[in-house]
Amino acid sequence: METLTQPVQNSMKPGKWLNSSCKMCIHSCTTRIHVTEDGVINKIEGNPTSPSNNGRLCPKGNAAIMRHYDPARFRTPLRRTNPEKGPGVDPKWEPIGWDEALDLVGRELRKTLDDDPRKLMPAINDFQKLFLWAWPAALGNANYLSSVGNFCGGGYHPMNGFIHAAFAAANDVNYCNYWINNGGGDGFSSHLHTAAQANHVAKARVERNMRVVVIEPRLSIGAAKANEWVPIRPATDRQFALGLAHVLVAEKLYDAKFLKKDTNAPYLVGPDGYFVRNGEGKIYVWDAVDNRARLWDDPELNDFALEGTYTIDGKPCRPAFQKFKDILGDCSPEQMEKLTTVPAATTRRIAREFAKAAQIGSFIEIDGRVLPLRPAAYNYYRGAQGHKYSAMANHAFKLVNFLVGAIDTPGGHVGVTLDDQMQDIRGGFGAIRPGENGMLQTMPHQLHPEVPFSWPPNETHLMGFFPIGVDPGHLTQHTLANADKFGLDYQPDTLLMCHSNPLWNLPGDREQWYDLLRSMRFIVAIDILPNESNEWADVILPSHDLLESWNMTMIEPPHHEGMCLRQPATPPLYDTKSEEEIFYEISERLGLLETWNGILNFVNGFHQKPELLLEPNRKYSDREIAERKGKLWNGQGLDWYVEHGHAVTPRRPDKWYRPWDGMRLHFYLEDIVRARDTLRQKMEAADVPFRHEWEWGDYQPLPTAVPDPVHLEPADFDLYAITFKDIQINFGESIGNPWINDIVFKDPVHTAVLLNPKTAREKRLDDGDVVRIESPYGAIVAKLALSEGVHPDAVCVSNALSRVATQNTGVRHGGGNFNQLLPANLRHTDACSGQPETVARVRLIKLAGVPTDVAAGNSVFGKMSGMGRAH
Ligand SMILES: Nc1nc2c(c(=O)[nH]1)N[C@H]1C(S)=C(S)[C@@H](COP(=O)(O)OP(=O)(O)OC[C@H]3O[C@@H](n4cnc5c(=O)[nH]c(N)nc54)[C@H](O)[C@@H]3O)O[C@H]1N2
Ligand SMILES: Nc1nc2c(c(=O)[nH]1)N[C@H]1C(S)=C(S)[C@@H](COP(=O)(O)OP(=O)(O)OC[C@H]3O[C@@H](n4cnc5c(=O)[nH]c(N)nc54)[C@H](O)[C@@H]3O)O[C@H]1N2
Ligand code: SF4
Ligand SMILES: [Mo]
């Protein structure tokens, strides 16, 4: 593929190029920014020296210019003068000075802390400055009012941590020849470093003819470009994966050697779900040759039995593999087809193609290491795993990769860290550490240390009840509505948002969220633009944007590693500050400077190089923090980074491939059984009143095909509504940016809700009809666009339609927030991982026209004349 060597300057105006990096999504493509002599940013393009994004950006990256010059930006600190609060209600901001604003915030937060620190609800979401997420820890507060990391990866992150100590995972684009994408946009439109991955995936297809198979209810960008699109009924991906696993096992298309040597699949499981151990806690396996039990590390062992039923000390037991095989007995593609609608013959064919492409038994030498080569991998993300039984779903997808031996090996499904530097502090590469009985230590907490169980609960979202999950922020709605039952003896009254839009991101009933915000004594927001949530604030603390600030980051890098510099391209346009400075000023006013510096040292890993440690009683700028992060990575100072822009290199093979070599991976998740029982004991001991209602069945050591409860909703909600991201859309947040609006609002995929024409005919609906989409929990309105590229049971709602009108006039009302359709309760939340269901059962009701409250305002409906079919 041709590499850009010279920046393509499209402006006649002379100026200079600066090295920096993007933050128009959570990731960090490297950029070059052109600034004219009169100080105007007029071009942003990819930095070709980075082997990751290789000179490429996505449309959002270029559109950062329009964010920078967006007239809607906050220009000074603001104080609310309108005491009335509500959606779309004008706060009647009045500009105030920084000292006054910070003193006000300091005073109000001090009141909260003196009263009860748990009354503070934080929502701090900047993925590029993860260290800010830790600020509430300075108050001993583990509350969290957002669905970030949890809507998308509530089950995904802890399960990656459990199974192979990773935060995320990606198919290895370097060697993969058969790439399954299930409910994720990797390499095409979303998820990990899209602009970078897109060119690597394209290259793999051009150079190696890599086959791409997309399992999706919707003809997504990836599906449209794939070799094969397999339409699937929403929320049935786990069943599809189990159907594949059934074929792989039944037809013996699995990598027995890998399962025996590198996983706990041969370990014997007793009737209680725990491994069978001797008096010293050592685990038994069965010797298939001598037909007798042995300890897992017995040097005399001839061959591990993967199958069979045995007896040890009078107790029946089976190898973990056999336990899975037992489950798969009920998961034939024909049985699974009833739920997934994927023809059994298709599942069987894909399983065989996948196993063939995996080349079980083959090897490759990389950097002097001989590694198993498995050029076939099953990739999945939010759409596939964002369901009630999410832990099981993630496990099922991972097991498909396990069966062919494609975990952390060239061509396979490989673990990705959140941020190497932060994870190194927990020991070894990433978070790799030896555990008991030859196994890798499970690492279910990737975002923060485990929150201890407490009764009554300290956290309104019950984080202490999720021993392996990601903060289920949405549960706050459920627990506060039933405060007595959940033992909540305090009512949160303060909200601190930074880089966050909880009224947008949280599932659940909007009116109930509005009531919660209305009940708050004080709300402060650190943001750059007005959004649904910060228009409720009492004080706005405006921050610099990405073109005015320093940072050093590399978030969830598949295939690459190394810090990317962000540096100011212009001085701040307005009277704004960096987030670092704002948190320092607030911390100082609360007497927490020393604590905050201690936390920053810990989460940034500065302990690894003591010369980088922050002194206890100083305030540091964004530049100083960035400099330390850069030095921690490669010892280079800011001058070096300013010159080079980044330290990005291909990921070191010893970190990327089998970093756990010599330890066994978790095929069978005994620790989930243990987590369940430990939690149960704690709940029993504390006499927690709802312990009998807790969904103990959600904790499974192996996945089963039990349907998610979304399938059990009343039958008249006969369709499944899904939502999706896309390459030009960051959450819903890039909407409002004129360049993004320009490409989004010309595309029927993003201006109307997509429905299959056959389904429409049955319901006497037509293209352009206005409908109310009703779930058992809420409703939104939309125009319909008919498309063959939609599963007949699916209703597809773009994130572009999920925004509602606010003070930011660039953002149009899209018909309501998709999340309004979703419940925020325990029934639809995985008790194991905290993942909420992200698919809603709905029915469509034709309306005579656009409801007046929506039509009257600034909405997408007014702009949709002459809309054609989606595909
Ligand atoms: N362009 C872009 N990239 C991003 C982001 C962004 O907003 N925009 N956000 C970042 C973040 S924080 C995240 S979490 C990731 C998310 O990355 P992805 O998981 O890739 O994104 P989504 O669009 O949420 O979901 C992926 C696909 O799942 C499909 N889907 C929905 N329901 C189902 C289902 O039940 N089954 C199946 N099989 N598919 C279903 C949708 O149609 C969609 O195409 O992307 C990250 N990168
Ligand atoms: N319906 C629906 N709901 C979802 C999702 C979905 O796809 N559909 N996705 C879910 C997922 S995966 C996630 S991770 C969450 C995301 O949820 P959020 O992180 O709350 O999403 P954003 O809309 O990106 O809100 C972030 C805010 O950060 C502000 N911001 C941008 N740049 C800066 C900056 O430099 N400094 C500061 N201080 N602020 C800045 C923006 O103005 C925006 O208001 O939402 C979840 N909820
Ligand atoms: S993928 Fe993300 S980081 Fe890369 S150019 Fe697009 S918005 Fe920027
Ligand atoms: Mo996310």
C-alpha cells in the first residue's frame, strides 16, 4: 500500500505543521496539524510516520477543526441564573471569573463532603485521561453515574481479564485469513483504532485474500464490505457461537494439544462446579493412558483425558472439556437456528471453513520463538456481548477461539491492554501474573481495584455486589426508586461531570433520570460544549479542547504500542483551562492536593521511575503530566515527542503473542463459581433482604444456550430495536459538528430508522412513515426507511438519532434517546458482570405525522424531505 510521505497541504496560506494526536473518539490516531501564519488551524491529517494509522484519519479526525471553532463552545466559566431545570430548559448562563467559579465549586463540594462523601455522584469519562477517573477515590467515593465501559463492555472487559488477563481483544491482522466480526465494527467503522485498523484490514484482504464474515442483524459498513453477511436475530449471538462450537467439537475440529497443554480444559470438575483438589489444594486430571487420576503437574502423566466421567474419592467428576461437550449436546445448529434464524447449514459451513482456515497443528517462527499459527479468529463486541447473559456470551465467543487454539497466537484472537503503563504497575506484561495450579491469574478488574462489598451498600449502583464487573451506573435508577429495599440510607445530592453525558449514555427511563438531576443540590460540569446533561449544571468549568491541550496516551491499541503526543496547535481561543488544572484547583480547595498527587502517581505508574513521582503539595499542568507519561514510556522528554509526534511501534511480539506462555488459560471459569459463592456468603452473613432475588444463575463456569430475558418480553412487542455507532459518529457526540452533520444528515441510514421491507409490508408500513417505537419501558418516534439490509425482526436506530435538542443548536432532536427503550433494572442486568441488555423488544405504531413537540423544535424531521431508500 502506498505511504504518504509529504503532508498534502490544501491551503494556499503558508504556515507550519505540528505533530499531535486525535481525540475525536476514545482512541489516538497520530496527526499533523497545519497552522497558518495568522494562527488558524486549516488542515489536520494523519501522521504517516506512525505504523498504526499510517497517515490515515477517519472523518471525525479531520472534523476536529470544526469542533475547535464551534461557536457553541463554552468560552468562560458559567453560573446558572435560571433556578428551573429541565430538558431543553435554558440555564440562562452568566459568565463568571475562574476564581469565583472554582471557589463556588470548592464550597459546594466541601458541604457535600462534610455531610456524606457518598452523596457525590461522579461521571468522569475521558478515556484519553484515564487518570482523571480516579479523582473520586480521593474522597473515598466509588459511586459512578454513567454507563461508560459498561454499556459496551460490562461483560467484555472483566471476561477478557478473567480468561487471558486482557482488557480488550482483537483478531491478529498480521496473519489472520478468516476474520469473523460478530456485532462489532472492528476494522470498518468502530471499536479499536478504527482509522488505523481499517487500513490494516484492507491490506490483509488485498494481500492475503483474508475472508471477512460478518454476523449482524444489519448490513453494517463491515457487513457490506465483507465476503459474507450472515443476518442474525438480535441478542442471539451466544447461541450462534455455541452452534459453531457444537460443530467444532462434534466433528473433532479442535486443537486438542492446545487445550491439554495451555488451558484448564483437562482439569477435573466435581459436582459442585469446583475443580477436584487433593488435601494440599492441587487439582486432579485424568491420565488417559494409565486410566487413573494424577495431579495436573505429575511428571509421570502420559496423556490428559479431555473427555469421560471418572470417580475420585467416591465423587463423580469430568474434565472441564467434557462439561462443555455436555452443554453442547443441546446446541446443534439446528436447535440454535430456532432462536438465531441462521440456517443450520450456514453455521455448519462456517464452522468447517473456520477450522480449516485455522490450520490446527501449524507453526510459525517469530523473533526466534516458535509459535502456533492459527490464522482464523472470532472477533466480537458491543452488539454481540451487550446482553443480559453477557459473561456467558463473552465466554462462548472466546471458546470458539479456544477450540481452534487461536488465543494470543499469530493469526488468532489476541488480548489488548487498556494502557500498558497503567497495567505494568500490577506486575509483568500488561496484567499477566501466575495464579494457582499452573493457571494464569484472573484479572477481572481492569478499570479500578475491586470495590469492597458493604451492607448497607456504599454505592448506589451496587458496585460492591459485582465481584467481576464494570460499574453498572444505570442501576442507580433502580436502587433509588427502591431505596428501602436496597438499604440506601442516603440520597445523592451532588453531581460532578467531566467529559460526560450521563443523560445520554445511561439506559433507563428519562423522566426518572430527570427527577434524579432535579433533586440534586449542586451540579458542576467540566466540558467544552453544551449537552443533554450539562444544561442541568449550576456551574460550567470550560476546558481546553484537543487542539489547545497537552496529553500523552495510547488507549486499547491493537497491534501497536507507544505513547502519542497531543500538543496545543493554538493558544486557547477562550478563557478555558485544562482538565488537569481544574482538578488540581478543586483538590486544593478541598485540602486534597497530597491525596490527589498520590493517586496520580499510582494510576499513572510513576512509581516505576521514582524520578517521575509528583511531589505531594504541588499542582502540575497538563504539560507536566504528559511529559512524565512520555518519559515513563521511553525515557524521552517532550522535545523528542514534539519532534517525532509519537513513540508508536508495532506491538512487541513477546507482549502480543502468548505473554502468558507457561501458564494455563481459563477455559473453565471456576473463579466465577467462587465469586458467586463468596458473594452469596457475604449477602447471607449481612442478611441482605434481596439475596434470594439475586440472579445467581447468571454466574456460570461455562456458557449455556438459555435465551436472554429480552426474548421473554410480551409477544406483542414483536420486533427487536438495536442501536449502532458508525465511522463518522462518536457516540452521538460528534453530531453538531458541521462537517459531521453534513455527511450524517444526507444519509438515510442516519436520518431514519431502518426496517426490512417484508416486515413493513406485513405491518402495512411504508418508507417515510412516522412511527412510535414502543418497548415495555419507553417510547421514541422516528421516520422509517425500508432496507433489504436489515434482519426482518430488527429495527435499527443510529446513534445520530439518539440526541435531543439542547442549548447546542447544532444538535437536532432525533426523535428521542434509544436508551429510553431499555430497562435499568436487575432483571435485565447480568448479575455476574453488571452488563445491561442493550437490545429492546418493541412494536411500531404508525402516527399521523411528527408529534408537535418534536416537530416544533430543532429536529431531524424538518430536514428530511426527499429522503430515499437506505440501500
Ligand atoms: N466510530 C466510532 N468508533 C468508536 C466509538 C464511536 O462512538 N464511534 N466508540 C468507542 C467505544 S467506547 C466503543 S464501546 C466501541 C464500540 O464498538 P462496536 O461494538 O463496534 O460498536 P456498536 O456500533 O456499538 O456495535 C457494533 C455493531 O453491533 C450491531 N448490533 C447491535 N445489536 C446487535 C445484536 O444483538 N447482535 C449483533 N450481532 N449485532 C448487533 C450494530 O448494528 C453495530 O453494527 O467503539 C469505540 N470506537
Ligand atoms: N444509545 C446509546 N447509548 C450509549 C451508547 C450507544 O452507542 N448508544 N454507547 C455507550 C458507550 S459504549 C459509551 S462508552 C458511553 C459514552 O458516554 P459518554 O462518554 O458520556 O459520551 P459522549 O457523548 O462522548 O459524552 C462525552 C462528553 O465529552 C465532551 N467532550 C469532548 N471532548 C472533550 C474534552 O476535550 N474535554 C472535556 N472536558 N469534555 C469533552 C463532549 O462534549 C461530550 O459532551 O455511552 C454509552 N451509551
Ligand atoms: S479513529 Fe478516532 S482517533 Fe482515529 S481519526 Fe478517527 S476519531 Fe480520530
Ligand atoms: Mo464504550
